Amino acid sequence: MAIDYDHIMSLKVEGLESSYRDRDTMLYALGVGFGRDPMDERELPFVYEKDLKTENIQTVPSMAVVLPTGGRMLAGAGINFLMVLHGEQRVELHRPLPAAGTIIHDSRVISAVDKGKDKGAVVCTETTARLKETGEPLFTLGSSMFARGDGGFGGPSEGGFVPHAVPDRAPDQSFEAETLPGQALLYRLCGDRNPLHADPAVAKAAGFERPILHGLCTYGTTCRAIIQNVCGYDATKITGFDVRFSSPVIPGETIIVDTWRDGNVLSFECKVKERGVTVIKNGKCTLKD
């Protein structure tokens, strides 16, 4: 089954409801690397509800990407999901994420780009979310998937997101973010149970020597590192977080984050220390003024 351009461009879901608890918020923080040192009091607010109060929990902004659930908008769209990789991820936060709540979210396909029969396809989607209780806008997500096996369906050859331009100068600051060998097994409990990230046989069938880290775990791990090294552990300083994935991370590798600061925009790119491979390009973290 091939992608039908008119069909995929018509796909949308509206009015879906998702709820999450403080347990989910703390699990996400653990999944992207907070709490490695249980004696570090700067990290405890992300993983510990002091005095049993939800309002004492600090939420990682990148968690917005795992909150919308229940929709299978692209099921039956002709995509071979075994051959899919995450291309880009964008988040605009309209207010800080509460540590628990119920959201209403709508999603739609905004572009489907045909790179050619042997080059794959890129499908971009947008999701908007609001708080159920008040109707207040919460966040807007933009995501693209690289469907490696689905090119040549006859769609337009151009389109999609415009990547953020990283400054052409030496980084202003660089720092490291470690991952653990079993991190994908923990992160998958945040919602993405694709066996590519857990089953060696499935990973091999997809062309990888071993299970790879979720792109969104790399995304969240990088966000965690910026919270630690740039934001002074104040996650509310981040109002936007955009990346372009360029290569997978193997669980256990160390991510080096290079950053450039220009006003309230923090540009960044990431590579793995062990292999020298760039894993995130065109990163843009928007900070509160």
C-alpha cells in the first residue's frame, strides 16, 4: 500500500482527551536523565513531590511531546512504520506545563513531501493542546517523520518545516549529557513502545546493530541538559524547543551539546562523544525574555 497524497493531506483528529498524573511527570523526568544523583537537591523537584504536593513538582517542558495520546491519525495512510525515523520536533509552550492535568488536543497533517522512490517521504503534522478545565491554550507541537520506504508516491518534492539556522561561529558554551545503556527501556514507558527501541531482532531488521534511543528521548535529554547548564534548573525559562534529528543515539552514549546564545534564542547542535556523529542539527531553544 502506497501513500495517497490527497488522502493523507485530509487526515485530522479533533477533540481528543488525555489525562496525566504527577507519576507520569516524574517518570518522564527520570526517562530523560533527571535524578541520576539522588542527593542533588537541584534535581529533586523534577522527580520528587515534596510534602506529597503536586505543585512542588517541576515539569520538563519537552514532556509536551508525549502528552497527546489516543489518536492513530496516520494509521492506514500507507506508511511502513518499521522504516520510519523521527525527522523534526518542535514545541511552542503557551504557558508552563502543570505537573498533572487533562488536555484536549487536535492534530492534522500539514505537508507530505515526496523525496523520490529511493529517497523516502517526509510527513509533517501539527498538534494543538488546551487545558480541559479552562480552555487555556497550553502548547503547539510540530513534528515530521522520515518514512524511508515510502518515496515515489507522486506528491510535491518541496515543503515541510524550515530549519533554524545555527550561527557560523565557535560555540559559546559546550556541555555533556550522558545516557544509560538501559535508558530506552525506561523511556518507552512514557508512551512509545515501538520494539525498535527494545528488541534486538526488530532493530536488526530495521538496519541497526542494536536497539536505538528514541529520537524524543534524545530530544528530552538535550532539554534536560540545557535546563541544568543554561537555565539554572528553572524549566519555566524555556518557551520553545525545536530540533532536527540527523542520526540515532545508541543508549549508553554521551551527548555533547554545543550552544550559541543570541538574546532569548539559544541555538544548539549535538553529537555523540564516542563516535563523533552529529545527532541533532538546527536546534533552537526559545527562552523567556
